[in-house]
Amino acid sequence: MAPPLGSAELRLAAAEGSVWVSCPMCGYEFDREDTLCGHGCPLGSLCNLVRCSNCGYEFPDAPRRRSWLRRLLSREAKPSRLPPDVRSVSALEPGETASVVCMGERKGSRYGTLSAFGLVAGAEVMLIQRRPSCVVKIGETELALDPEIAEELLVRPLG
């Protein structure tokens, strides 16, 4: 069992082209090339696990960037590509009138039902309330919209 290398020895080894890693379990520093797939993995040189020559702990060579679950659950703000005067119906002020520009990205029976009530592109809508649900008035019809639909319904304010 070799003692851990000092910082001067690590700099010398790095200058020679060796790849040195540090064990997260015991802190021992060793050459990456000395531990290529020592556990009989069928992947051979494609295996990304490193085995510490001091304690035998196996760990991934490079840390994972982000797990698939974190990527799935994270909500990153996407830059808006909409014109400045176009916004969702839920962003209107109560009593404000607007013209429907687009019904959103998704298509389905829900949007077919809304179009039967007169909520189509070019229709004039007035926001009555935002909370607890978004209520809009189209002509003489008042509709309560789910928050998801209200966010996808894009309008251009009039006047």
C-alpha cells in the first residue's frame, strides 16, 4: 500500500501525462491507469468505474452531470419568442378585452369543445376573474378555464 502522493508529486505526474484520481471514500490518490476494470466486468475498457487500490471502493470516473430525474423535474425558464403584445389570457387584468391569437400547442377534444363555445382564433374575449379559476366571457358565454388551458390560450389586448 503506497502512501498518498503530495501536491508536488501530483504536479510532476500530471506533467508526465498520467491521470490521477482521488478516492472519495478514503482520500487516497492513485493513477487511473492502474485500476482499469479490475472486477471482471464484461464491458472491459468501456467500464467507467474506478477501483481504489487502497480500500477497494469502486466509484464512477467522472461525476454525473445531472440525473435523469432532476432533468425531468427541473423547470428551466424558456425565453419567450412571442411578440411583446401577445400574452396568455391569465396575464390579462380583470375587465380587460383581448383578441384570441392562438389556442396553444396541444390539439384534442378539449380544444374542440372550447371552439364549440366560440373560443377560436380571432374571437374577442374579456377576462372576468383570474382566481380561483380563470373565467372569460366570449359574447354572451362565460367559461371557466383550467390553469393549463388559460396559460396556453394566447391573446392580444385590444385598445
